[in-house]
Amino acid sequence: MTKLRILIVGGVAGGASCAARARRLNEEAEIIIFERGPYVSFANCGLPYYMGGVIAEERKLLVSSVEVFKSRFNVEVRTEHEVIAIDRSRSEIQVKRLGTGEVYRERYDALVLAPGAVPIRPPVSGADLPGIFVIRSIPDSREIKQWIERHRAKSAVVVGAGFIGLEAAENLCRLGIKVTILEMLDQVMPPLDPEMAAFVQRHLSENGVEVHLNSKVDGFERTSDGALLVGPRPAKPTTRTSSSFVPGYAQRAILPKLPDWR
């Protein structure tokens, strides 16, 4: 009898949890995870704290590994493999091995899509300039950490005052960096009631963080001396900074737009 074949697109929280649960429900099924990035499971919430040095070693962000999934759950994990197409009529996916560019197909009986999300970059001029970062993955936090050390950053702008934005601000302050937060809405931590958010904003101010509310970024500009200018809207004094971090932007779920071969 042919074993049930379960293919999972994406690892980390959703895909990895799904694989572990599928194994508990079916000890005989063949389960394969395809993860586009280099790590199958890591602590997303720890990324700002690695950037700030609270978590000293990058390896401590790793929750599990390819080897652990194989030995503990008998789940095969293929990192740096991107699923680029689905053929529903033949129950197949098309996979690209990112290291070599090789493209191949895999058959499935059940297919789980757990591709995660991507940070939303603002559709404004200069958003792709060097020194502007997002925090979503281990390579993201590593890149920020290296930039700060290499350029000896003394100031930073954090765009967005949600959970990730405030965690980034906290850790930048820990590094002795002057931090300014720009928030589009009229309070920090939008999920909170205004009365509770006021306590958070007061705590930020007491720790030297400058907060501008009702401020939507309308562009980034590089000056002749290498600094970044961040232009908020409505009109306020343009913020000059060594680096700009946009970890506070919302995360947009990845809705696969894969070719359907039907």
C-alpha cells in the first residue's frame, strides 16, 4: 500500500507545527517541508533582542533543525527550496533548488500552504536605499547588527509603533543609539486602548525615545555625507539619522500566486 504523501510549503511556526501534528496523526505518512529560507524553525520574537545583544549568539535563535526534524519526527526538510508552481490536475508541485537553480516536480496526496508573510515596505521614494531595513528573519537581524557595528550608527528612525517596532526601539536604545519613532496613527501600540497606550508612550519618553504620532513617512533621501533623511507627513522637521529601520510596518501574508497548470 502506498504511503500518504504530505507536502508542506513553508516552515517556521505554521509549517513546522503542521508537520509535527501530521506525524502524530499518521506515523506512516511521508512528510516533506519545503522552506525557501536557510532555517526551518527559529524564534521570530527573539530577532530584535539578537540585534540588541540580549541574545548574544545567533544559534540561540534556532528552535529546531533539519536533523532534529528527521530524527525526532521522521520529517524530511528541504531548506532553500522554493515552490514555484502547483499542478492541481496532476497533484504535483514544481520546486526550485535555490542553490543550483535546478527545477523538479514532486507528487502529493495532501498539500499544505504555510508560506508565512513579508514585511510591508512603504511605496515611497528611497525605500530601498542602503541603511533601511526590515526585521522578519535571522538574516535581517544579522544585517542590521552588522550595519550598526560597521557604520557606528548613532541615531535611528523606527517606522511603526507596534510590537516589533517597539521591541526594535528598545534594543536600539540598549545599544546607546538615539531613537525616533514615527507612527501613522494617533497612538503607540494601536491594539491597546488609548488609556493604556499613554503609559507605553510615557515609558518611551522617559527612556529618551522621541515619538511622533500622526506621522506617515513620505520618502527617504541620502545626503552627501551618507546620512539618511526621513520625511514624515504631515509636515514636521525632517528627521536626520544614521540608519532607518522599518520593522514596525505590518506584515502581509504571502498569498501564493503560483501558476496553475490545469
